[in-house]
Amino acid sequence: MTYREHTKGEMIPEGSSRGDRGAAPTDTLTGRGTALGEWVAESSLLIISLISIVVLGLILLFLLMEGLPTFSFVSVKAFILGHLWYPTDEPPDFGILALIMGSISVTLISSLIAVPSGVMTAIYLSEIAPPKMAEILKPAIELLASLPSVVIGFFGMVAVAPLMQRIFDIPTGLNLFTASIMLAFMSIPTICTISEDALRSVPVTYREASMALGATPFETISKVTVPAALSGITTAIILGMSRAIGETMVVLMVAGGAAIIPGSLFDPIRPMPASIASEMGEAPFRGDHYHALFATGITLFLFTILFNILAMSASRRFRLKG
């Protein structure tokens, strides 16, 4: 590059002029515009987050306002540990232990089906499947998560329940086992998708180092990739269980609707969401039955919060361990 001397003795590149040095203000304006855009984006996200928190707080406040009056006519112990749920009897019974046990049992059994299936499918898609196969299977699995719960419940009621009744020779196919199968069908896409994302986020250098040390592909998956992604996999499992315990329409349609403590896989049950959905329309406004259903909702809310706390603590613990 050649230089020419300016009138004041200043050396500038050939073909340039002092007017070219006026680009600095433009850069400054661009930087200010970028900073303003970032400020607007951050402020918008903050406002939306605050609105979400306020809405959740108002929902919780409404639950407490409508549910806490329950304990003016029934004790907490009798409400939680009571075996009988007959809110329309004289005198009524407001014990939700059978509803709690129904929710817990259907969640656990569905998890026993969904967790191995979802995690193994994620491992196959992430580590084993050819790229073309993964491109086909992954969207198909994600589409399952978009199916409306009423469609899944209807399919379970008209197809799966009669099949179970014929196979196991039981009085009715609307029972704990059928509801668990349908909930597992709903939970698998959530568990699989989040687990696969966690597995794909493991650096490829981990796999290469393991293979360079002579490990087989199975050993690399079981001893390197999965432990490195254990935080995300654990979160996926607990979120899938949270969806199962809070599902309403499926258990309302295929669980049988009997408020009893299940003694076998083929007993009909009534989980907490199904009880709230089926009885709220019949409960007198601001009556005892009405308040008891809201207290049941508070109990379900506490279970969901517990699952979310477990997910966050497990994710943090395994992340720090890794």
C-alpha cells in the first residue's frame, strides 16, 4: 500500500481521504442501535417472565382460597389418610387416600414402561441408528407428543381396553394396567426427545477418546456417553413422570373411575385429576364437595412441585458430578 502526505504532514493511504474517517460515528450509531435492541429484548423477556410468575401466583392463591376451607369441616389427617371418598353421602366422607394411591400407582407403573422404552429409543437414535433412519424416526416420535390426550384416551377405551379384557379374561379392561399403558404411550415422546438432546450434547471428543483407548461401541455408550448425559436423562425421566401424574383425560376415560385402593394391576382406579374433572361440574358452588375438590387440586399441585424439585436437584447433582 502506498501513502501520500496530507497538507498537515499526516500520512494517509493512497486513494483515501480524510472524509473516510467519518465512519466512526456510523459505527457508534450502529453500536447504540444494537445495545438498544438488546435492551428491548431483555426487557420484553423480563416482563413476560414476570407476567408468568404473577399468573402462576394467582392460580396458587385461587387454589388456596378455595381449597383451605375444606379443613374447617375435615381434619388434614382424615382428608389425606381417609380411605373413603363419598362426598354426596350423609354424612359425607372426604378421604382421598384412594385417589392418591391411584395416582401414584398409575404413575409408577407407566414409568416402568415408559422410562426404559424412552431412554433406549433415545440411545438408538443418538448413537446407533443410521442418519437416514434417525431422520425418519425422530419426527415420528415427536409427532406422538402432539396427539391430543382425548384421542389417546378414546383409542385406549375402544381398542386397548377390550383387547386387555380378552387377553387376561378380566371383568373390565378399564383398569390400572390399561391406564398405565396409555400414560406410558404419552410419556415416551417426552422422555425420548429430552434424553436424545442430552446425549447429542455430549462432546464427540468423549466418544473418540473412549474408542481410541480400545473400548467397544457398547462400552462407550454405557460407560462414557450415558454417564455424561445422565443429568439430562434424569430430568427427562422426572418430567415424563410429572406429565403422567397430572394427566386428566386419559385416566378419566380408561382407568375405570372407582375410588378404591388398587389391590392388583387389573383393579379400576380413580386418580386425583380424574376425580376433579368428573365431579367439579356436579359439586354445588362453594359447598363442601366443591372445596374438597380444590383441596385435592392442592394435593396434586404439591405432587407436581415435588417432581419438579426432584428434577432440578437431580439435574444439578449429576451436572456437578460430571
